[in-house]
Amino acid sequence: MTDRDYTPSSTHPPLPPPSEDEQFARLRLLRSRRVGVATYNRLMAEHGTAQNALAALPQVARAAGVSSYEACPEGVIRAELQAARAAGARLVERGDALYPALLAEREDAPPFMWVVGDTDILTRPMISLVGARNASSLGLRMARTLAQDLSKAGYVVVSGLARGIDAAAHAAALPHGTLAVQAGGVDILYPAENAALARDIGQNGLRVSEQPMGLNPIARHFPARNRIIAGLSQATLVVEAAAKSGSLITARDAVDQGRDVLAVPGHPFDARASGCNMLIRDGATLIRNASDVIDMLTPVDGNAPKLPLPPTPQTRSAPKKRGSALREAAKLHKTILSRLGPSPIAEDQLIRDLRAAPASVTPVLIDLELDGQITRSAGGLLSRSV
């Protein structure tokens, strides 16, 4: 039984405030083997309470071909709650007043998040700032300047606590508001070189994670973390990113959610700027300073934070169209992958099948080839990588 056994519903009925026993059962349900976000939401919708869902779980597993199924042991949850108390962590559930409204819009929003720090940060407008781990000096300086100016203007700067751009953004925004989304448990300070920064954020900002307490992050946890980074914010700003990078995954998550994507351009010869340049080519808003960011953001509750900087002299283009080209590119990515299989076909035949202009298809094919999702054989034949 996996999340694929269920089709996520488009709406999630509001859950009543749980009793202590029910919240314990909900956490136990979510931590049970092969229960992800989609399965959790479906089980809660079908059974009404986590206690009922847990009782039905073995039968649901058998129907999915999984025998001898047992839900997460109660002792595991007790240990997690004890570890949370020791770390000073608080559990925020989807439906709580503190749960960020923008994140709750996602179909795959975490049912629970552990948080350490100032929970008032969850109620403030946010912007995500992400980028390369092996950032250049110029990229780090740009990230620090953007984060400092945006946080002074009232935005919480969200990032992933990684080395490079993430760490620079967190440190610069710390005096005014920053939120770190962690790939592992909220009590695991990873990477070790950012442990002091993580502790500072826990005291003066906020650290959050959907993972169990004490969980060391592995590779598959980082894309899951990235969807939260994108989901929390009105927009995602990328400062230096290679053509294949986690920052681009975050940007694509933002596009899929209908959020704005912004990027700082870089020199074409610098591989660390290739991802940002690709985003701008595909419709992301080009950013030179924090004024550019605030100019294009939708006001929050009619009161957008104001930046104490001189106005940008350049007149901006129609804001309602920003990101539309990027969303179209993301849609074309999916369409091309759905048309390709292991058997190679000619590129011109694929373009005819898509009924699209070659000028719009060719850049996307290059992206997919660089990303390793398609393979180009002799004679220009294309196939989906396996």
C-alpha cells in the first residue's frame, strides 16, 4: 500500500480540533508504514477519525496486497513526543490557526510539522530564497543583500539551511525574520557546519520539518523539503543554480502551485548561473534588487511591506503575465515525457505529434536532455531515459 493506491481529493474537509488521544492517533497514522500524505488524507476523509483509520488500516493494506501489516507502534510516537519536549519543539497541524495558509493550499501539504522557535513567524508574509551550495562570492553577496532588504521590508525569508546561498540568506535575514525548512528531523542540525546558525534560527527565527524527530536526512527527503519551501511563500527567488539542482526543483514546485518564480541572472559562462538564466528564458521575472521583488509581489491583505529604497526607474511589464511562459514550459515538459517511451522516435515526428512550434519545443528538449530524463541517439532519435 502506497500513496499511489489512492487518488488525492481536490479538497480537504476541515478537521475538528483533536483531543490529545486523537492527535496521538493522527501522528501514529501518519508515521505508519506506507502511509504518506495522500494516503493519510484519504483515510481521514473515509473514516472520520485517526482512531477509526488505524483500526481499518490492516484491512486496507490487505486489499492493496500487503499482508501481516501493523501500524506504527505507540511506543515510537511516545518516544517522538518525548524527543520533541527535550528539543523544545511544538507540533503544528494542518487546520491549526498557526498553520500557514499558503502551504495549506497544496494537495500534498504536510498534515503535521514540528517547529522550533518563534511561531509568530508562521503568520507573516514569506518569500523563499534558494540557490547553489557552491556559490560564488558575488552570489553570496547578492543573497545577503536581498535577504537583508526583504526582511527589513517585512518579509520572512524562507530557505533550506543548506550551505552556500541558503546559509547566507538565513544569516542576513535573522535579525528581522527567517524560516528554515529542514530535510531531516527538526532536532537534527544538518549540515554540521550550519549547526550554530540553526541554533540561532531556533532562538530568533523558526525551524520547521515534517519529518519525525531524530531523523537524519537522506537524498529523497530534500525534494520533499523543497515543496514546503515553495509552498510557504508567495514567490520563490533563485540566486545561482546549476542546470540540474535542487533549487530548480523548488522553482518547478512553485510553478506547479501557481506561485511566482524570480531569478537573478548570471554570466552565460558560469555554470552556477545556468539554471537562473534558463528560468528567466522560460518566463521567470529577472531580479536586480529587492525593489524588483517587492514591485511585483501581490499585496498581502492589502498591506504590502514597503522597502525603504529609491524606486526602480524602469517601467515593469504587465505583472499578470509573469510566470505564464514558465508554467507553459512546465506543462510542455510533462507532455513531452508522456509522449516518449523506451523506443526512439525522430525529433521532427515528436514535434508534429505535439502540434507545437519547433522554436518552443527545442529548448524544452534540451532541458530534459540535460536533466537526464530523455536520451538522444544517433540520427537525432529521442527516447525516454529508463
